[in-house]
Amino acid sequence: MDGPGQPGSRREARERALGLLYEAESKQAPLVEVLAALPVPPHTFATELVEGVAEHQDELDELIRRLAKGWTLERMPAVDRAVLRLGAYELAHRPEIPTSAVLTEAVELASSYSTDDSGRFVNGMLAKMAEELRP
């Protein structure tokens, strides 16, 4: 298991961050509380992602709502919401991470953990965000 600053793939860190976002939502608990309650802190990158989403969640949710034609945020599968929040955070606030990496990783997470249509949905949403946030 990765502790703070220990090596580990960014893919694993994103997967862990997704799990924490999903856990916080299902428990209706603040993200920072879920993070603080862990017996072993996750990989540094996972922590940065969760803290970043927590800090910017209102902004990220507004962006998702505005771009999701025909969908309300509340109607989306919970995993899709979490993946979109992660991707939106990376696109908006982590310019050092290549757009292609953000989209590829998000689509893989959605395809692995959500519905059959989630990969396409997440790809379309994040591609719209990337056009707007990283012209």
C-alpha cells in the first residue's frame, strides 16, 4: 500500500481517489473527513486529487451541470459523477497533467466501474470541458 510520497502509479492513485469520492457521497460525509479517517493515508497524488475536488466541488459541479445536456448531476450514476469531478479538477487545476492522460484515465475508470455507456458519456463530457478549460 502506498503511503505519503511513496511510489505508485497515478492510475492506482486515481482509482483510490475515485473510491474515496464514492465513499464520501454514499456516506453523505465531507471528503476531508473520509480522508482523515483512513488508518493509512493514500498515495500523495490520491490525497491531492481528493483534497482538490473537495476544495473546488461547487465550481466543478457547476461546470458539469452546465455541460451535461439532458442530464442533471443528481440523475447521473454516482461513479460517473465522481469520475467527472476528478477529471474536471485535473483539467481545471492541474495544468501539468496532459489532457490526453486525464481523458484516457477517466474513461477507463468509468468503463471499469460504472455502466456500459459511462465511458462514452465521460469522454464526451470531459472533451467538452477540455475545449473550454484548455483551448
